[in-house]
Amino acid sequence: MVLYLEGFDASPRAPSYVSGDLEAITGFAYEEVAKNPSIWAERLHPEDRDRVIAALAARRKAGRSSIEYRWQCADGTYKHFLDQAVLLRDSDGKPVEFAGTLTDISEQRSLESQLIQAQKMDAIGKLTGGIAHDFNNLLAAVIGGLSLIERRTTLGEEQQRVLGMTKRAAEQGSELVRRLLAFARRQRLEPQAIELVSLQGAVLDLLTHTLGGLVNLEWRVEEGIWTVFADQAQLELALVNLIINARDAMPDGGTVTILAENRSLGTDEIPGLQRGEYVRLAVQDTGTGISAEHLEKVLEPFFTTKEVGKGSGLGLSMVYGFAKQSDGAFRIESAINKGTTAELWLPRAPNDIEASTPVAAELTQRTQRRLRILLVDDHPEVRSTTAALLEDCGHQVSEASNGAEALQLLKERDKEIDLLITDYAMPHLSGTEFLREARLVCPNVPALLITGYAEAEMIRDRPDGVETLLKPFTPAVLDAAILRVCDDEPVKS
């Protein structure tokens, strides 16, 4: 804090006396300010200048003022100052000078901004999660219907091409929903210990045909880098998003630098991160940069500074959601025409968890026995397509549109059901509530819970031995889930 005295009629504004370290908070010594009195008005933030000058003019009548504004310091950065003053008068009541204080409140405003941003992101996240649920139901019906056409119909080459295009479009919609859920921090992650050296190879494979010849990637991985505890697929996707953003910021080409370093943090060193050991992954470019007014908005879903048609506005919001859900943090710093640095802070993997490396998936096929299945879903199109897929695999399917109807069927056909498949979000009786009631009728029947969207806390209350399957799913994924929850013994006659 700086104390000052300023003449009542001083024009331009300049202090006649200063107590405190003015240079420490502004970068300018008192002598520099006294020598160039116009410096104060010149370095006011353009958006604040008119308001502040009007407030100072008004204080001559009011006799006091309390003004908050942004001011450009000697190093070029803006700080938030709280400027308060009262009018001092002589023994005759004649105004003499203003006595005031200048306080740097930049840190306070930064924390407030972070809190507002977090609250806004949480509200948008809840809305996003609800939209994702409905969208997943629609995609489940579309993908299921396309799979039925592919299975049941012999198509010519052109028809196969059209069907393939349609399936790819539906799968892209499914990927969009996953990004929305990542932003909303309601996706299901499978964290594991990840070796960054192997991750580097996986990311390079994904970007081989994407970056173009003008952009070069430079990796700087600290020797002895720790393993990261995160979901590998989501971490790869996050890095790819950040690198592509860096490429787009350098239309004339350049170098994208990926840094990886070990960092041990104390308490409150970085807002939102607890004390502990982290790996800092930074993606740096020397591109066009992001303006200060846009920097706080880039994490919001659907906000983009790119041209129309060149960005969904979900990339950075997805990275933000992934970092938060991984008990890490995401930060971004940028300056116009100087470039951008995007930082992912992720926790170090516990020592007792063995690091994994990317390996090719091995598919194990088993003979699927025919089952008597009770399918419960309140969405007619999803229920119909799922039932048809199951019947194509040889299963006998009974359908119910809600939990109460399904319970009635169970009571009427006790001991004749080999598997329960139920939607999670249904009116009146949720999927988990239905399964609890169903276990009272047939205690040992296997069950599969399918859902377009559900928060992890809600899913945890499912009965023992119940697996969750996320919509939309392919026939192969559905078959694999059924194999996992059912044993291989023949159906009792």
C-alpha cells in the first residue's frame, strides 16, 4: 500500500508526497512520476480511462473517492489498483489537498475471477451433462438402427458407402458428446500410470497426417520424468487438441514445443492444486496469441477465436474438464503476437502402481449362449433397436417401458429370465431402484445397466455385480458386456 498527498487543483494529476514503496507496485520511482505528471492518465487501461477521470472530477464536489481501475506498470503488465482519497481542508474550511491510499488488489481480483469462472463452468457443466444424456439416447437409436441394416441387408457398393458415411457421422456425434462430458467432468475415466516417453510416440502417431509441413514438433522431456496418473486416452486427446491449437495459431509455420518436467508444490502455490508432486506438461507456440479479453472465455464450451467452420470451441473446455477430473489443473497464458503456453498439471502416479505402455488390443471371442432377456428402457426407439440387436444374436427378448411394468413381468415369469438389461434414467423408478426390487424377486439374475449419462455418485449405488454400459454402444460392445456379466453354463430348461 502507498500513502500519498495530492493537491486539490493538481492538473495533470500528480502526488506531492508519497510514503511507501511506489516503485515496488508500479515499477516507477516517485521521481519519475513527479518528472512526468501525465504518466498516470496515459497508463490507465483504455476501458477504464473515461470512468476514472470522471470519478476524479466528481470527488472535488463529494470530498472523497474510492475508485478501482487497471493500470499499466513499467513492465507492461496491468495491475488492479484500489485508489481511495479524502479531502483535507484548512482551518477556514478551504480545500487544500487529497490524502489517499493506493492498494494493489490484483491477487484478490484474480481469485475472485477464478471463483466466478469455476461457478460458471460448473453451471454450464450441469446443463451440458443433461444435453449429453438426451443426445446419447438419440445416437443409440441411430447407431443401433444402422447396425441392424448392415446385419440384415445385402447392400451394393454404393449403398455400403452411404451407410459407412452415416455411421461415421453418428460416431462423430458420439465423440462430440464425450467432449461435452469431459468438459462437464462427468465422464468415466480409467486412470493408470503412464510413461511419458511411450505417450510421446502415441501422440506423434495421431498427428502424423495432421500438422502439415510448416510446423515442427520439439519435445523437451526432463530426464527422470515421473509417471503420470491419468486416463491415457483422454491425456492423448488433450495433448493432440493443444498441439493442433498451437499449429492453428501459427499459419506461417513455426515450432510447437512440448515440455515435461517434475514439480513439487507446496500449499496454495497454484490455485486448485493440493500440496504434492505433479508433472507439468506445457505446449508452447510462438503464434498470434490470445487477447486478454478472450483469455478468460477460451475455456467456455463453444467459444472459439477461430474462423467460422474451423473450430467447435470444445477443445480447451475438454482439456480443462479432463484436468480437473484428474485432480490436476489447466492454465493458459498468452500475449498478442508473442504466443501461447497451455499447461496441464497432472498428479504423479503412486509408486505402487506399475506403469503401462500402449499395446494393441487383443479380442477374445467366446461362444455366446442364447439368453432370455428382460429389456427395460423408457425410450421407444432405443428399446426397439436394442431388442432387435439382441434378437439377431439369438436371444429371446421381453420388453418393458418402465420399472413397474418390468417388475410385473418378473413376478409373472419368475425363474424364466437369464439377464436383466435396464436403462438408468427412467421416470418414477430409476434403473438402480428397479434392480433392487428385481433382486428380491430373482436374487441371482445377472444385470446390465445402460445409460446415456449419469453422474458417478449416482451410479455407485447400483447393486453388487451390476455392470454399467454407456450409450451409444455397438453390437460388439453390447455382446462383450453380456459375456462379462453372464456365466457360460447352458440355460436351464
